Amino acid sequence: MSTQAESVYRNCTLCEAHCGVVLQVDRDRQQVLTVRGDDDDPQSRGYICPKAIGLKGLQEDPDRLRRPLIRDTRDGDFREADWEEALDLTASRLREIRDAHGPDAIATYLGNPNAHDFGALLSGSTLIRALGSRWRFSATSVDQLPKMVSSCLLFGRPLAFPIPDVDRTDFLLVLGANPLVSNGSLLTAPDMRGRLRRLRERGGKLVVVDPRRSETAAVADLHLPIRPGTDAFLLFSLAHVLFEEDLVDCGRAAAFVTGIEEVRELARDFAPERVAEITAIPADRIRALAVELAAAPSAAVYGRIGTCTQEFGTLASWLVDVLNTLTGNLDRPGGVMFPWPAHAPADPSSGRHGRVPYGRWRSRVRGLPEFAGELPVAALAEEIDTPGEGQVRALLTVAGNPVLSTPNGERLDRALAGLDFMVSIDIYRNETTRHADVILPTTTVLERSAYDLAFTANSVRNFAKWSPPALDPPEDSYHPWEIALELAARINGTTREVLEEMMLEHTLGQTAGPDGACPEVTADEVRAKLDGAGLRGPARLLDAMLRAGRYGDRYDDEAEGVSLRKLADAPHGLDLGALEPRLPEMLATASGKVELAADLVVKDVERLHAALDTRGTPQNGGLVLIGRRQVRDNNSWMHNVRLLARGPKRCTLQVHPDDAARLDLKDGGEARIESRVGAVVAPVEVTDALLPGVVSLPHGFGHGRPGTAMDVAAELQPGVSSNTLADEELLDALSGNAVLNGIPVQVSPAPATR
């Protein structure tokens, strides 16, 4: 008998855009029928990219794990287990290793999907604290870590990213980003194609700086090809021209800024004529760009992963916001602004401390600096495979695949095989989790509720939305937050209920009572309201945060403000308005001002200055490797969704025609790409979209290794891992972020094989 389809309104949580979708589901069969864009979502207005169909494909993926797996000590193969056995074994082994070797013998690695799951974000720290280890790693240090360091130095908060006001700007300068494919990154802006089209329609201008004529560069008014890894030289040169031409005007932000004269002095030697050969951008082009940037009625400079994953990533990230400040575009409509998420405290001074969480401890082998509680993931393999006191002997990974995502993945692959114990919270047996002793699978994104805890802080408009589960979770399943708390409780001999109560007490202390955001209500009164709403787990904490936030109802059920119930009653989400100025109240620096010349940055400029006389055109035909993003991909795990993986092979090496002719590479043939740490063979794609001397290989491939169980990826899009070529010794010295953009490589025709 047929059943009537039910419409469920949610966000797609497969990338940072978080577009609104309408799912047609069959509740009786627990099946997704269709996925389409939600025309009434005020952020995305019906737009979705191809990845949205991955919601259905992921749910139906036969390779997705449904039951815990334990490695059999007799034959080394995995066997299915019940939850009690798997959780108890994991907790006991981690506890044994901690007791025998100390907490730092256990390392943790968190992958990108954690940022899209509010439950994981709210509970994950409880598990990490239960382990007690300082050896914490994540995808952050192969991504946005330099931006976090520079934002902390400038504004006092690691996650205070100034967001381009794309919908109101007159001039958008984009470096190292491809938002037409990424849908924005550290820039939550669904339908970037439509937003950029409207920029042009209102007479605005788009300029893209990129070594490759990307999809975004192809629609720009001006594309400036740049030599990879030299963005900081270009940005400093733009600042030089602003000072030289007396074009510096910080606008209303001037009263809240320090260090302008120090920046003037730092920029003195970076004249366009000094950096033109280094960057491959003519000096007159640089001068014209600086003048145009300063003259625009409003402008925004936006740099993303290409500016972060390079040798001078922190300086490039810092200089992006230096330019926004010097041109008067910081914290103004049409410039770059700070969103105010619905769950954030109503008092922006909350948490002000003035301390930079940097270098409080360092890695054991190379002494790489900690930042905000994490160490650079480029140190993970060596911390495992280097003997001695403090050696990492156990690893917990959560929704991550660092073998494919971090530098010198082959070394990490070998190191993982030598661990005493490894546990992975993951839905796949992938290139990393194949080494685990226990794999604990979670519910899928459609089987749990969702709220954008991370990316509303990067949104082009203030916005909030609650996504209910589209399907019922299987009875014998765990959400990610439940696994985290279960493990934390068992490791330290308590119960999940006790930990939930501790988390609630902490939240109540922040949101109610004399020291909370709502001093007019007591913690007991708030607890009663939360209990009355029938919420549990992270949803209960989120409700408390929303009600105490800037737009909240302050626990007054009759007030108009936001609560979780009111979000649930607004299935398309709530548009909370355009971004508004937030300076100086949101600053958390020691001075209470934007600090353009923090000591750590000023010292690092010496390194850039020293490179002025040593950088130039690569010698002896040397090439440098960059990555590239593709619209159907999201790192490594979406290659197992058949609807997204089908079609031509996408892991190709793009090469400029001049380089192809010089190296005797043929379009459609194969090339061997070799770096200091490894070599791979990939199909050649000859294209003039690249700057000569640059080759491009996408990230996230390399599937089909023995012991994995991602059959679709292995069949349709196996490819090779670009991080086999990434050198763990090539880092941004200040942040420790991996260099994935501008890797020196040698390329040659691959030997013929039978």
C-alpha cells in the first residue's frame, strides 16, 4: 500500500553554505524520496548545488557502517559487535594506556564534519577533557589555522572572522578562493553565483587573484594570475601603495585601531617593483589595484584556503584584514563585518581576556607551537613513530581521514599501523579507520537534528534555523554526542547522565543568575523551563544559549525573542537582519582595540622580508603544485556517494601547454609527480587555465587501499592522494599550518605499464 510523502525542511549540512532543502520522505519505509531547494529559505532561496543530493545518497550508501566493528586479535579482520562490548573495550584500552604512559600518550584528531554537528561541538570537549591529553589535532591546521591566529592577534578572538558583505559591496577582491565551487568558505553565502551576478548588476566589480583561472576567476571582471605562495608579497605591496599615495583612511574604525604607523614602516620595502617578479603580477597592475581598492565606495578583501595553506599563511591572512582596515572597510556595510549568531552571548564582552592562546606547550619532536589548545597536524605522524618518553601510543579519530587529508599521508599511514590502540568514531572504513581496533558508527545527518553552531558566525546575514530529523534513527544506534559522553563516562568511572548534568550546570552559569547573560532569572528557573520543553542532550543546552542570546526571549515565554521552540515553529529559518557594526564592543584584545602590529606578526615579517631577495621565477624548470576544489567533492568522504562519484575521472593533473610541451606530457596520458616525500601517477589534463610553472591536483582522492570498504569510491573515483606529495616539514612558521599550496614537484611522463 502506498503512503503519502512527508515534506521535511532542513539545511543541507554537507558544506559551509548550509542551503535550505526540502526532503520528501517516506516515514513508513524510512526512505528519502527526493531532495530539492527550499524556495522559502531566506538565505538560499531555492538554490542548492549538486552535493545536496548526497544527503539521499549518503543515507542509502550500502558501505556506510551500521554496527560497531572490533578487530579480531586472532586473524586481524573486523567483526561486528554490540555497543556495550565496543564501548567497554574502547574505554578500558584508553584508560590502560593513559594509566601506564600518561594522558599525552593518547592523541585525538577531529575531522571537518564535526563543525557541522552542533551536538558534536557541544560534547566533544567533554570527551577530550576526559582523556586529559594535550596532544590534540584536527583538520584546522590543514585549513584555516592562519586565519584564526591572525584574527586572534587583530581582534582578540580566534573565530572573529570579518565577513565580506557581499550583498552590499561595490568591489570584491578575492584571493585563493573559488566561491562559485565552494559556495563560500569562512563565508556562509548560499548561491554565490547569484550574489556575484547581482554585484555586477549594481555596477560593482569582482577581481580574482589565483594561479589558476578558476570557475570564479572565469566570471570576474579581472583575473590576476599569481605565483603560488606569494600572496603576502602582493598584499604588502598594496599596503605600500596606499601609504605612498596617501590613500589610507580607516573611516569610523580609526578610533578603534592601533599600529597604523608600524604597518607603514613594515610595508616600506614592499614596493610593487620589488614584488612584481616574485608574484608574476606587473607593478603597474598592483598600483592600479591599490588605487581602485581605495577609491571604491565600499570594498571587501577576501582570502581563503589558498592564502592559508602556504609558507606565509598567517601573514597573508593578517594582511587581508590590514587592507580592509586601511581602506576604511572594516566593520562597515559593504565592507567586512562581524556576524552576530543567535546563540552567541548578548554581551559581546563576554569572555574578554586579552591573552593570546599561543605556544603554551609545544610538540615533543619538533617543538611546533600549540594554538587554542591544538598542535599542528603536520606533527602527528612523527609523534607516533618517534620513540621516546611521551610517544603517542593511542589515537582517537572522529569523522576524519587524516591519511588522505594531512601532509605526507604515506608516513602517517605507516605510523598508524604501529599504534598500541586506535578507535575511530566514523561511518566508514576508510583509508584511516582501516587501522582502528574499534570503529564506532554514528547516526547519519538526516537521523539527527541540526543547528548551525559554527557557520552562522561566518554568515553574510544574521540567520538561525533548526533542522528536525528527517528520518528516525535505528533503535540500536548512537548520535555522535552520545558516543562522546558514553566514552568519557566509562573512561573516568561515571555515567553519561552525570556528564550531561555537568554540561548543563556550566551552561546555566553562563546564561542565568548574577554572573550570566540573563541575571534577572535564576539557574533554577531556567532549568525548570528547559525541563518543561522536554529537551535532552545538546538541544537543551542550545535552547539555553538561544534564549540568552542577543535575539533571545530571555526566558520569557510571552516575549517575541528567539527560543528553540520558536525556531522549530519557523521551518524555513529566521532572517535576523543584515550585518551591523560591532566595533569596539566585540573586541577582546588587551588594548580593547584592533591591534594591527601584534608582536608575533611583526617578528614574522622579518621572514617575509628576507625572502624579498631570494624569491623569483622557479629555476631549472621546477614546478609547484596547487590543489583545486570541485563542486561534487567535499574532502574525501563524498566520493562514495554514487550519484556524485559517477562521470569522468576527476583526479587529473592539470598542466599548462608550455609545460606539457617542454616535459613531453600528452593530454590524456599519465604523468609521474614527485616531491621530497613521495610520488604519484595521475592522468594529464592540458589547459591554459594555469599559470606556467604551476600544476594542479585535487584533494581527497587515493581510494581503494587494502582494508578499506568504500567500494564506490574505489570503483568510480579512486585517484591518488595529493597529500602523498605534501611535505610535513613545509609549514607556515608562525601558525604551524601545513603548506598545501606551492609544493615544489618534479613532473615527468609516467613509464608505460602493461
